[in-house]
Amino acid sequence: MLRPENTLVITGAAGFIGSFLVGFLNRKGFENLILVDDFERTEKALNLTGKRYLHRIARTDFFRWMSETAPQIDGIFHLGARTDTTEMDYEVHRVLNLEYSQKIWELCVREEIPLVYASSAATYGGGEMGYSDSHEGVKNLAPLNPYGRSKNDFDRWALGRKDAPPFWAGVKFFNVFGPNEYHKGRMASVIFHAFRQVQERGYVQLFRSHRPDFTDGGQLRDFIYVQDIVSICYWLMDTHPQNGLYNGGTGTARSFNDLAKAVFAALDKTPDIRFIDTPADIRDSYQYFTEADTTKLRQAGYKIPFYTLEEGVGNYIRQYLATAKTF
């Protein structure tokens, strides 16, 4: 069980989910935190404002720093990755997502450190194999882009290892949204972009459907508030259920139209939704439906209810986007 005096490493700590996790841990009394990221990216500096931690270590220096200082580490949350789904050069993802994660794993094996790492729902591709986090189907998954492939390649590698950390869990993040994604540009959540569009134009643009079985705006995703995703990660590190992969979603798919309406409702405005073509560079790899099978997580003992889409969007907009507050 985790205790506030524990020393924890968070990779990707200046990013969206990583920085939210730092704040989440601070509120639970954890301050012995070692933050790992590319801190030269100044656009992410705001995410760590007011956070409490021991050290900030550059991503490229982390393994050398660990070797030289030999600190006692009680757990690693490995959230750092190249998450750009429009980056089509697999070599970029191989180095940053696969090989770096393998080094983290080997460090955790060698030093007997529990590990919780971020996988992705992008591993499921078009969903032809369903959205079960059972290990048996991982080898058959066909991700639609190099990012998803790199995440699935690491999942497969981890499942095939005979040597493992004392505890490990890979969390397949579904569509996460929430504060501290200001720096993500095109890769920020639809909620973030919709809020900006309403403020600037008075309407929201969604991608038109390019499939006859989905209406415009009727594409379905499992949207999960960042508070819930870090809660899952913390619970796994705290309780150490069975090692393996766990879906990080709510188990309920909602449409982009629902999402846009929730944005307007949070701003007390009448919905005005318009449609544009899905950009050509992502059209062939665009997921039209995702919905996490949360059976394994719930059976493992995770009982905390998830935010509904409306609750999460409302909280995000009223408490953060409307005030430019970081968490």
C-alpha cells in the first residue's frame, strides 16, 4: 500500500496526464516525487506551477541519474510517450515509446520497482477484435497508426517477458480529456477545441462521417475524464491486483454530438454544431467506435464510479477552461 513518505517516479510529468497525476498525488500528501520529462519544452511549464516534488530529471538523463544516485524508488508511473497519432514515421515511436519503455521495464526488474505504464486504446485499431483487455487477443490486434502499433508492440513485449517487475500494470487509456492539455495543439481533446470554437465563433465544428453506418457527429468514443484515469493508475499502484493489462475507460461510448452538446450546456448556450470533412491525413486511421470492456478492472476491485460525460465536461469547462486554471 502506498504511503505519503514513498518516493515515486512519474515520466511524462510535465505533460497533460502526468502533471495532473502530480497534483493528484500532492493532494494525497505525496511530495517525494521525481519528475521525468523534456523540460526544455517551455509551453508545458504552466502544468507544474505550484506542484511539489523532489527533483526534475530530463528524460534523456534519467537512467544515468538513477545509476549515479541509486535512490530508493517505491513505484514508477511511466506516462511519457510520443502521443501524436498523425506522426506516421514509426521510427520516432519505436525510439520514444517502445525502446524507452523497455528500458523502464528493465530498470523496474533490476531494482524491483512496481510499474504502472500507459498503453492506449489505439492498440485496438478499428475494433474488429473488440475492446477486451484479455491478454490472449493482443497478438491479433491491428492498430491503425504507428503510435498505436508502438503501444501494442510494447504490450506484446511485456506479456512475453519471463522477468517482470514485482508488480506491473499497463493501462489502455481511452479518450482522456481534462485540464493541463493546453500545450497539446492539434492533439488536445475535442472538448478543449470545442470550448475555444464556441468562445471565438459561437459554434462547434465536428468531423463529418465518411461511413454510411454512422451519421455526422454520431461517431462513438469512450471519453474518460483525467481525474478517473489517474485514479485508476493510483489504485493499481496502491493495491497491486493481478499483473497485466487493464482498460482505462468508462465502459460507455458516447457520440461526438453528445460531447458538443455537453460543451454548450456547460457554457449555458444553445447548441450550434457544424460539420467538416475529416482531414485526409487521418481519415483512413480514424476510429469510429471505441468502448472499453471494464470487466477485468471492476472484478479486480476498482469500485469508484466514473464521471459521466456531462459531469466531466461541465467540471472541466467551469472549473478550468473558463478560468485558465491548471490542476
